[in-house]
Amino acid sequence: MVRDTDVLLHERRIFEPDEETIQNANVKDWEAEIEKGKDLEKYWAEKAQQFEWFQKWDKVLDDSNKPFYKWFVNGKINLAYNAVDRWIHTEKRNQIAILYVNERGDERKITYYELYREVNKFANALKNLGVKKGDKVSMYLPMCPHLMVSILACNKIGAIHSVVYSGLSVGAFVERMNDARAKILITADGTFRRGKIIDLKKISDEAMLQCPTIETVIVVKHTGNPIKTSELSGKEIFYDRVIEGEPAEFEPEPMDSEDPLFLLYTSGSTGKPKGVLHTTAGYMVGVSTTMKDIFDIQDNDLWWCTADIGWITGHSYLIYAPLLLGTTTLVYEGAPDYPDPGIWWQIVEKYGVTKFYTAPTAIRHLMRYGDKYPNIYNLSSLKILGTVGEPINPEAWIWYHKNVGKEKCPIMDTWWQTETGMHLISPLPVSPLKPGSATRAFPGVEADVVDEEGNPVPLGKGGFLVIKTPWPAMFRTLYKDEERFIEAYWKDIPGVYKAGDMARKDEDGYFWIQGRSDDVLKIAGHRIGTAEVESAFVSHPAVAEAAVIGKDDPIKGQVIKAFLILKEGYHLNTDLIEDLKRHVRHELGPVAVLGEIEEVQSLPKTRSGKIMRRVLRARELGEDVGDTSTLEE
Ligand code: PRX
């Protein structure tokens, strides 16, 4: 959401940490920790010592070939070994690793030892199917333990996972699968959503017709949506069958620090999604350190991150960081307001959640139902809250603080991205907080706000958010597209990482993120490219040309406003609007929330034919269009 900066600049409230928070904190002195982080290599090397390495690194950071940084050079490590196996020789053996709950009230508790056995069985099964180190395995699965087991089993083998968010539909799914050229797909018979079962298998069947590289499809029986063995094609096999009789031991593959860990697709300015590539050791160090210090992770914590595993927040902070820290992680499959808008708070009370991490859009959505629901339940187990995904408006921050945190839980507003892998700008529990600001860069990270030439802008002025030093969980490239990696992030402002966000810095050095500076929309915290939506529209027989912009929305942050030139013989009536909505949903999935569709006779373009969305946006908001000297039509 592009924010009303006037409101932000007038936001003066400061929330200081209380005594109890300071006493519990892993990091008690924010300033001193930031100071410590200035010795980058020493700081991160210390953090890397928490893990068991097969072979220690020779060099913490290799920056000889910028921006292709390398971390923990020549180290050998295995992520799943550190996230699972390491704990089974400790008192955590019988501790719950994964607490799965769904909207029907079913629950499943999986201890570290049980997880160890399940991951090993599945790793053996994948190996038998021919999966080797470096192979790609895709997943199109609901929020369920099987997805976590699949991810960890890939780690054990050294296979690269590529999870496709189960809210994306056929078109987006096919595009991601074919770019990754995965060999195996793991999917399920469905997912629970608001009392219904969404048939994921049907979507994946349709997608598979266009995904030639997939040799085997493994189907998890998750919802009881009946699929008979006789209905499976020759390529398909049930998960239960595949692990049958497999041994519960597996020798983890020693991975080089820089071996690829996963691919995760995200939207950029062009129609083609970016395959963000993360590697092993630096990622492990980055996600575990940030979670531990930002959320003050202790042995008795019950951690709940509400993000979907299909996005980076789910990867880093629902699976990887919590397990690397030996925490219990709660996975909830369901919507925040079903069967009623108190369901999240009911779960917090029932299980005693201590740390809770969600998105501003969810808070705004729940705020709509008033103060009643969070106040029905006893939320006193909560100690720290978090938000991520988009700027949080001060009003939502205050509501969350008062009604959920009962004015005693600090709110960690964490700024980061699919590309960054880990939190980069965030307070710590001991930091003084300002509602709506992600505060300062995490220790060991250097951020700034600069102009187009890379010069720092004066305090309070808007500019481009950049990161000036490398960080361990940084993505290493865009899959099969080094050129785009450099073009999109490292070229415009040399020597720094350009995040694609606009921001301001205040007199205390606090960052106020304003929203994207590129053609990427943030709909309910989900990132979606305008060009992707436009190509979905253009693939409909009635549409000749399309341009879309983000329009502010009080709950979702942004929704899509589309301007369409229709082909001859078509008129924009209710039937066509419905059909267009259905079509875009089929191509992209429910993440593409359509606000308005408007028929136009022409679109503003540059002489080289690029759509000037800026002009459409200005027209929509009734603002000055600005410089239109490059405008052709
Ligand atoms: O615009 C910023 C916004 O989300 C973008 C990254 O989106 P994605 O890669 O999908 O990852 C989301 C989860 C990490 C950023 O460029 N964003 C993320 N967190 C915040 C935020 N904007 C403001 N405040 C945040 N805390």
C-alpha cells in the first residue's frame, strides 16, 4: 500500500519496552548489538557456530566477484540434519516439532523424533524414485505436515525444492513448474477452506498436461477427498505407497555452504516470475539468528506464523528457522475468520501460543469485526507479536497492540523480501517502537534511503531503499537469469542492493517503508506483477490489450484496477465482467483480487510501446500526470 506519508510523518507515539521484556531478551542492548554487527564477518561467524558442520568454512565472506557473494566458503553442512536430527540426541527428542491444526479442529502433534523418522522414510522414497543431489522437486500442497516433511526430505538428499503456493492456479503454476524443470511433483487430494475442500489434484492434473519434465507425481491423501488408486495415471503414486517399507534412517548429504537449497518464484516488473535462488549455509545462519533475536526465542516457546508455506515467510519462519532453533511451530490450515473471526484467538488460548507472527492485511481484516473477538479469549500466553508483508498503518498497529497484545507485547514490524531470505529491517524486543515503522536495520545489516544516483537523501525525504552490505541469507541469483539478477537489483544504483521499495528515514534513523517503487502490487500482502495480470487478461478471447494498476483498498492494501481494450464485437457487460474475473482467477488464482474493470479505447504508452501505468494511476487518483514527454498516445 502506498501510504499517506503525512499521517506517518505526524506519527509521534513511542512505545518503550517493559522490564519483563528487557529481562527475558536474548539481546538486551540494541545499540551495542548494532555496534557489534559492524564487524560483519566476526558477527555472522559467531552466529554460524550454533550449527553442527561436517566441515568448517575457510572464509566467512567472499566478495571478490560482486554481486555474486559467497558465504561460509568451503563449509559442509546439511540443513535437515541441523533442523531435525541434531535434536534427537537431546532433551528435545520427544518435544513437539510441528503442531498441525485445521479449521475442522483436527490436530496432529509430531515430535522431533517422529519428524526425523518420517523425513528419512520420505527421503529414501525420493531417492528410490531417482532423485539425486541438485535435482528439482516441486510441491503444490496445502498447509500440512507433509509439505514440511517433503521440504526436509529434499534437504536430506540435497535436492532443490520449488514450492508453488496452493492459492496459485493453473497458468501461474505451469509457468513456475516449467521454468524450474522439476522431475517430481508432490501434491494432495485437496485443502480445507471455509468448510469446503479445494481440489488441488484437479488443478495439478490440468497443469500436468503442460509440464513435460515431471516424471512422477506423488499424491498425499490429506482431506479424504476420495481418489482411488485405479484413478491414478501411470505417473502417479500415493504418498502412503511410496514410503511403505522405507527405512527410518537416512544419511544426510553433506552440502557445500553455497549449494542451492531452494527456488521460490516471485513477481517482478515483467510478466515472467523471478526464480529466486537461495543457498544453504548463509540462509540457515540468517533465518535462525533473526528469529532468535527478534522474537526472543526460548526453549518453552510455542511459535505461530500464519503465513502460507508457499511464500518466503512460510519457508523461512514457519519451517526453517523454528526447527533450526528447536522450537515448536504451529501450522494452521484455514482462514482467519472461519468458522468465526475469533478462531485465531481461540487457537492462541487453547495451545498457549507465545509468539505470533502475521500480516497487516489479516489484522485489518479482523479489526473490521471490532474488539469483541480477541477479548473473548485469554491471550495472556502471548509475549511478542510480529507483522510482515506490507507497511502496517498505525491504526492497525494500535489495534493489534491493544486487543491482541494487551499493551504488553512488543510488535516486531519486520521488513524483508523473498530475495533477502531473512529479516533485514526490524526492531528487537528491547527497541523503542513507533507504530508504522520497521525501525532500524538488523545488526550486521546496513540499510539506507538514497536518490537515483545513490546519494543519501535528507532525513524525512522519500527515496529508494537500499542495502549497502551483503547479508548471509541473500539470494544468490535469479534462476537461469543472471542478467536479470544484475539488471533488476544491482545496476541502477551501483554497489548496493536496490530493494524496489520507497522509504523515508526519520531523525532517529527509523525507516518508514512506503511501498513498491516498481510495477509490483501488494494484494493482501501477496506480491503480484502488473504484467502477469495483464497477460492473464490478454489470454481471454475478448481482450485486445490490458493495463492494470493497484488501487488502494482498506483491507487488502491494494486491489487490481484493470483498463481493457476489447476486441471488436465485445462489450463490457456484467456477463463479460464475470467471465473475465473467472478467467483471471483460473490463470492466476485467488491472489489476483479484481476491484474494477474499465473499458477504454486506448492506453497511454511510451514511443517504444511500454504502457505508462503511472499515467493511469495519476488519472485514477485525480493527480497531476507529471512529465508526459515520452507519451505517444
Ligand atoms: O514492499 C515490501 C513489502 O513486501 C515486499 C516483499 O514482498 P515478498 O517478496 O512477497 O515478501 C513478503 C514477506 C517478506 C517488500 O518489497 N514488505 C515486506 N515487509 C514489509 C513490507 N513493507 C513494509 N513493511 C514491512 N514490514
